[in-house]
Amino acid sequence: MNHHMIGQLTFWMSAKRHTVTLNDQLQWECDDPEITEYLNETFPIHPDVSLSSLAIGRHALYRAAERLNGRVQVSTRRHPPAAAGPA
């Protein structure tokens, strides 16, 4: 199953720059498992059926960025146009 990116968080910790992705399953993804674990423990994401995963995810990204003095880049992906049928 393909997961789509909601956004990325870039921040400095222990004199190293980290870039973490938050996917549409509300999971943090990072090459460094310690950073992923840190984010899961420090910024747990609790799904809410009354809100979309996009809204929850963006809120989580900005909340983490504020606390870590980080920078957020949100995905603005657009769906490709539907293929035209036979004329």
C-alpha cells in the first residue's frame, strides 16, 4: 500500500539536521529510528473520526515544529486530471 506524504518537518537536534515525513496514515518516517521513536513518544498522534487525517497531520507537524524550532513543508500534491474518455 502506498502512503502519501502530508508534510515534512526539518529540525536540528544534537548538532544534526533531521528531516522527518508524516504520511497519511499519521506515521512519522525518518531514516534514523531513534528520531522516529522520539517523535512517536513526544508527539503522539491520536486519530479523531471527526477530522480528516490531513487536518490532524498538519496540526501535528506545526505543533512539533513549534516545539523543536523546526520548519514545516506541507504537501500540496494535486491529483492528476482524469483521463479523457473516447471522443
